[in-house]
Amino acid sequence: MRKFWLLSAILASILSLPGGAYAEDYVITIKDHHFSPKELTLPADQKIKITVKNLDSTPAEFESYDLNREKVVSANSDIVVFVGPLSAGSYGYFDDFHRDTTKGTITAK
């Protein structure tokens, strides 16, 4: 019983840390193999939740070397990507399946 109480206390303190919450839910859509918005501005030094919605009838990918993220977005579906806290600066992302047309930038300010 004591182990359960200790584990519960540790978990509660982790969940109550300020870094456990994210600032806002941002949305990036993919339509006709283009990201919208192409340039997304986010607050620096905060955890961010980004929902990527693929409105195309083919799969796409949200990939970023700068953010160390890579997720496939099935046709007509969405995914969630958590990033940050990000230092102020620019972070590129792209769709590896359609790299020539589907590129974007996240700017943290």
C-alpha cells in the first residue's frame, strides 16, 4: 500500500509541473500537397500542440529535422504533434512524400 501511495504522489507532482501543459492547439492543414499556413508563428519557451490535418486523398508526412519529428498523416485524417519548449528561431518542416511542393516554417518568438 505504501508503494502505491508513493507512486501516486510522484505521478501527481509530475503532472502538476508547469511544463506539463501546452500553450495552445495550433492547426496545420495539407490540401493539394501544400501546407496551410505555410508559415506558423508560435510562442517561444512553451510546449505546443499542433494538429496536422490531411485533407488530401493520399497520405502525407509531417517531417522536420529541426524539430526531430516524423509522422505519417493518412489520407483524410489528422495527427497530433507536440513540440517545445522551443527557443526563439525558425524551424522548417516538409512532407517527404511531396517535398517539392509541401514545405513550411515554424517561427518561435
